[in-house]
Amino acid sequence: MKKPVRPTVWLRLIAGAVLPAFREAAAARRAMAGDAKPGLRALLLPTARDLESEAVARAHTALGYGTALRGAVILGAHDPASRGVLAHTADGTARFIIPELGFDRWLRLERGALRGGRGEPPAPADVTLSFPRWRTALAALRGELDEMAALGTGDLVISGSLPLADHLNLVLQRMADYFPPSK
Amino acid sequence: MNPPAPENSHYAESLRLFARASRVIPGGIYGHTSPALTVPGKFPYFAARAEGGRYWDADGNEFLDLMCGYGPIVLGHHHPEVEAAAEKQRRDGDCFNHPTEATVLLAERLTALTGLGWAVLGKNGADMTTWAVQVAREFTGRKKILRVRGGYHGAHAWCSPGHGGIIPEDRAHIHAFPWNDLDALRDLLARHRGQVAALIASPYHHPAFGDSVLPAPGYWAAAEEACRRDGVLLISDDVRAGFRLHLGGSHQAFGFTPDLVCFSKALGNGHAISATVGKAELKVAASRVFLTGSFWQGAVAMRAALTTLEILERDDGIGRMRRLGERFAAGLRAGAEKHGLRVNCSGPPAIPFMSFANDAGWQRQRRFCAEMARRGVFLHPHHNWFLCAAHTEADIDGALASADAAFALVAAGET
């Protein structure tokens, strides 16, 4: 159920999560081989047709999760719905991994406040969320994955504290309320 | 016990069925039996048959069943006397245009056992907890309901632990406080004085992803007194623990006096049935709250329930489960200590749970329960366990032998 969004939070997300995503998208674009490089819009807000390109889809997946995790930190500080969730969540560290994309980030919750980063987290992860296949991660990012079924088939692996993963997922899902994925 | 089986082949048929299920069923398997809540790939997903204290999965693996269908199986799967009573009723008919005598007999039995004034019957726990909340609102004319944070009262919108499809209005008058926290309870009562219809709580706290917690000394007496002072009804959600701790309701084991008690799970030894039993003074209000379901007068489950209660009393099934549970908990503590591990054994002996100390991410717990499953002992890593009266001392000792091997692996930190 979609909860109300706040313009002030949306502006903070633009500044703290989306603008850095543009910089990352530009870097990703520069790193792409060949002359027919996609536009930044295709990397950040791809259409279904854009995603037919594997290079675009892979880059978008990593950019999307990076943006969502940066956004979660902002939401955890300023979005009332997210703050309400985190207020009743035990402290802990979550690691997010998409091995095929070299994606390895973390979020750490301490006394209701989130921070995040890349690579090895500052404390052993209480829960690790891993997508063995990047295509599954893309489906989840676009809200097209039956996550409970994916957990049963091993397409999504959550190892550790499920409540922490569940609550952080609620915060991450708020990004879709502020920035609905394009179709 | 079964010897450890090679991983990835042990549950091949379960995994095949799940792949099919996930194409046609949201989540593949939904709710509390979802593999997502265990350790996916390391537990069976689908069952095939059961007998007594054991069951067999879709791959033919045999398990000592220490979850008992998440509680309903209290005498053992396919108990011959219960099934004979059910079968006799099945031959006479189950779903009629009217209730049968079995409805009256079961209501009489439940009121006699609990000492309360009346009973109604349904099919699921949430049917009853939701209806009991309505009865409390009807009786008091008040809106608000207090509950314990992390408590489970079913999958209806006002209380579901899920997130999807819930709107804020569903819970606008539901207020939660931490278990055993009398100050928080009194604070809520003071903040909403004259508006609270009921406090609903399980007789002891049995959260998922946490140890079970018994009421602190004096907790229930003080909570009851605080509610009485404000005209707030007390609803005991005894769906999970009912008929494993005391035949008259778990509140009798913990020494408090609820106005309404909800039962289900163990009542029918696996047959779908639930009940709410209430104080006589609430009977008129109860009569005003509409209650029905197409299958709720099913006589088969009521005959099964009558027989289950009779056998539990005749054979002291509750005493037997308690003794087995004490043996199990003592053995787990000793086994863990032998391997240098610290564990918390919590909950009443008949509804035990064990977790590892310093295991915030539940990694040791998941490893331990997965190893137990490989050895033919079905335990859940994140949900309390259940014993039944069909378990034997040899079953418990066998489980402890498996635990010894599982503890060794956990202690070695092998993954």
C-alpha cells in the first residue's frame, strides 16, 4: 500500500541519491565499449526496450541498487514512514551482493539511524542479501519479482536476520513511492 | 535417526514441486510454512504423510516432527481414536443446513473445562481473535485495542505481521507495548483512558525470531488489575499454547482470569476448528456480533475435538508433553555445554525453543536446525517448537543424539 510522499524528502533524495546516480551513470557510460552508447536516461530510467540491451540492463541494475541504498539512508533520516519502521528494528548490518555485477554494498542501522557504504561493512553482517543472477536483481528492482518464491528457489538468498532484511526492504521499497520505475 | 544425506539431493522432489508451485501460486508456498522463513534448500518444502510423532516429506525422508504442524497435532498424527470419531461423523455427514449435537457437546465441554459461561466455534485462530476483539468493542462501546508488540494474533488486517494490503486505518485503534512492560501498559491505558475495549495477548510471549518469554512474576496479576480498574476486557489468545499447558486454558497455568479465551490449533488434533470461550456477562454482547462461515458448523472437526479433549484428559497428555519437554531442554543444555556452546532454552517444556547466545544474525541457529533436518529431526530455526503426546522418550533421546552431532558442527564453525 503506497504511503504519502513528502516534497521535502523528495528534494533530499534528488540531491543525495539521484544526482550521485547521474555521476555514476556518466562514469558507467564512459566505461562502456563501442560507439553507440546509451543515454543517461536509458541507464537510470530505462524503458522495457532500453533493457533489451544487456549492457544497459546490467548497468541500470547496479545503478538502481546503488541509488536505492543511498536513498534508504536519506529516507531513514527524513521519511516518517521509514523512520517508523526503523524505530522498531533492532540494530544491525545488512550486506547487499550481486556477484555477477561486482555489486557489494552495506547498510548499518544504529539506534534508528542508517548509514551505508561499499565493500566490507564496518561490522560483520547480521544479514546478507544476495542475487546469484543479476537478471533476478533487475526483476526485483522493477517490482517484477515474486520474492518469496525466489527465496524458495534460491534466486534470492537471504542469510541471517530475516526481520532486519524485511524492515530494510520496507524502507527500500519507499524509493519506488518517490520514484516509480518507468515501464 | 537418519544418517546425514548429501545436500542438494535430499529434497529434490520438494524443490521440483516448489518450482511448479512458484509458477501458479504467489510465493510458491505462502504464510508461515514458506521456505523463506526456514533455511531455503536445507529443509523439506512439501509433506506426503504422517503417523504419530513422525512425518515423511515428498522425497520420502522421515522426520521426527517437533513442529507438529505448527501446533495442531497434540496427540500425534492420525490418532486412531480421534480419526475413528471423525470417520463415524463423516459417514453421517459433515456440512449440513444446521448445526449438529456435536456443536452443543463441544460448547458444553469447553465451558466446563474453562469455567467460563459460553463458547462459539470456528475454523481458524484469526476467526476467533478478530471476533473476540469485536465482542469486546460491542460490550464496552470502546474502539481501542491494546496488544503486545511482536505478538501474533493471525493474518487479518488489524494484526497481520505482513505489510502488503494494509492501510493505516486498519490499525488506527490498535496500540502495542512491549511484553512484560507494565509501565508501558499503564501508560497506554492512561493515555487512552475510557477508550480501550480490550487487551489481547497470548498467555506468554512467543514471538517469531525470538526466544519465548514467560510472564514476569506478578505481571499478569498487575496487568489484569490495571485492566479491571479501567473497565478494559482481557482477551487471552491461547490459539498457540492452548491444551498443551492446561486443559482449562493456559491462563490457568499462569494464574490470570481473562474475559475471553481464543483456542484453535491443538483443539482438534489436526482437524480445522477454533473456539472462543467467554464470561457469562459478555454473552449478550457476543450474541450481537455476527459470526459465521460456510464450514464453521462442520461436525467432523467437532467430534475430533471432543475426542482429543477426552484423550488428553484420560491419558494426561499435558503431563506427558511437559515431562518430554523437560527431558529435551535438559539434554539440549547439556549437549551444548559439552561442545562449549551457550544456548537459551525458553518457553514452557511442551512448547520449547532453543537459540544460541551471541547469534544476532541467527547463523548458528540456522546451521543447527538445518543439520537436525538432515538427520531427520524437524525443528524450525525461527519459530517455537511443539511436542505432542505421541512422542516417546526414545524419540527425544534420538533427537538429542542428532543434536550432539549438530552442536559439534556449529562449534567447529563449519558451513
